[in-house]
Amino acid sequence: MRRCHCHPASGRSPPTGPAYPVASDPNFVLVREPMEPEREKAWLQGLMTKEAAVRRILVLVVGVLALVGFAPVADIPEFTDWLEVVNMGPVVNSSVADSCVTISKNGLSLFFSSTRNAGMSRDLFVSERESTDADWGTPEPLETLNTTVWESCPALSLDEHRLYFTAPQGPYGGCGAGNSNDIFVSRRQDRRYDFGWEPPVNLGCAPSGPNSASGDQTPALFEDEAGRVLMYLASNRSGNWDHYQSVMSDDDSFGPATALTELNSTSTDQGITVRRDGLEVFFLSARPGGSGSGGLDFWRATRTSTADPWEEPEFVPSLGNPSSAQGKISLSFDGRELYFTSWNEPTSGSADLWVARRERVRGKK
């Protein structure tokens, strides 16, 4: 135990008065000269006041760091590379195109789009399972949302009471001409019931809303450290498919979309998914530096806080080299699984749904 002899440096012998432990360091004690009771009481009160002030300052500093999006290094999750990439099999996949996937927070509901309905262009489906160790069940259509037009690329809200998806104007109304896609939203009362979706509405047109007169698709949502809900999406409003973001307002509407310049290239960029802490993204891109196949490859970018810009994206060959991927991709809530669409073999006859897995090395779960 360390001792601090609190007496003037006058050459006198060390004091023999009482020893007081310091709350912030139980191995450190203050030893002072004896004093009158009233003076001793005042001295102790002053000491406790100073320690309380230090603690308040430390709490304030931590709170400010959290507000601006800072996460202590020990809390930032770290993962292995992708260790396993497997086709999801014939129960989930069909002999026609199955793509644009999203996984629920509990890992028990898999939403995606498919052309398996005869006479339909593309519809929304959901496959369910009893537990994360159980097999997936036969996919069922979301009848209240499917029409004769193209419904695709679903994404759940953070509370899972809303489903965002892509569709052309069709019966919903839209922001552009012809078959340009917009992002729509449907609500449900019971998030445990995957078929209770209400009629969808358009998220709104530019300049006040995120949709444009061009194509807008592949929505993905996350909440930053400041409590803002952001939607990432792909749009070709610039003449090239790029990443954009839109911020949710207090009334749950989304504002205008702005370009994510640090993630965009002069090639096609789309299908983004964000880890739940907002510090890691995966997306599809045809930019140089990938497999060189001319198709879309997997790329990854990170940042140290949600207040920072994204760092330079990196090619991820462990997810396929080439990946032959397309559409919307989706990270699981724990960040250990990535669901996506690929034309790679083995295939059920067309584009199939796949899942990749990795392990957590450290960080908060």
C-alpha cells in the first residue's frame, strides 16, 4: 500500500495522524498530521468534494465521446476473415432467380425476392425457422405486398415494424417516368408475424425525400452513436450506380439522399449492408482492383467512429473470386453471417441465396 505523507517539506518527522484511503485508488492512503476535530471534518469534506468533481469530469468526458460516435478500441468488434461460404440449398432456393435478401435481428426470418411465382415478374418471400440451429422452412409469398410489378430488395427497420423495399411506380405511384424504381415502406403491428404487412407508401421524392426520378434501390438501415437512424441506398441519379444516405426525421420520414463519396467509384457500386454499430460495411462493386471478372465483387470498408468518414474500401476475395454476386446483401445482427446472391456453382438453376460465416475475435457482442 502506498502512503502519502502530507506535511510540509520542513525536515520534520513524518506525521503519525490517521490514514485515509483514496476512493479512486484503494492502494493509496493519505497520512497527515493530527488536527482539531472541526478542522479535520472540513479537511475530509474538501477531499471528498475534489474526488467527486474528478469523477463527474470523467463521466462527462465519456458521455461526450459517446455522443460524437467514439467507441473504445476494446469495444469495437473484430472478426476473422470469412471462413465458410455455402449455398442455402434447395428448400430456400428455386430453379429461378432468388436474390436481394435481408435477415431479421433474431435470425429466424429471411426476406428476399424471387421470380418463382408463375406469371409474376418478381415478388417478396419470407422463409422462417424455429431457431438459429434449425433448418429453414419453405418460403412463403408476402401476399399483401406482391403485385404484378417488380417488388424486391427488402430491408427491416431497426424495430422491425417496417419493411422497406424496391418497386417501380406500378400501383404505388413513383417519382420518375416509366419503370424507374423507388423505395417504399410497409408497416405491421406485430413484429413476430411476418405476413401482417399494410399497404405500402412511397418514401418521398427529391428534393425533400430520398427517391429520385431515376432508379433507387437496395435500402439498408442502422443507428449511429448520436441516435440518428440512417438509410443507405443505391441510386443511378448521377448516371452511375452509387451509394447514398438519407437521415430519418422525428416523424419517421426520410430526408433527401446525399452521396457517400468515400465509398463510391466510377464503376457500379450497390447492395450495401452496414454492421449494427455503423463501423463496418460490405457492398458490391465492379471497380478496378477486384477479381477482374468485369462483374460485381465484394468490398469492405471500416471506420473508428460513426462521426468519421469511411476508410478506403478493400477487396474481399474470401467471399468469391469472382463472387458473381448481385442485388442486396445483409449482415446478421451479430455480424457473424453475411447473406447474399450469387450465380456461382453449385446452383439450383439460376441466381441462388448463399450465406458466409466468420468468427468474432474480440469486442462487444
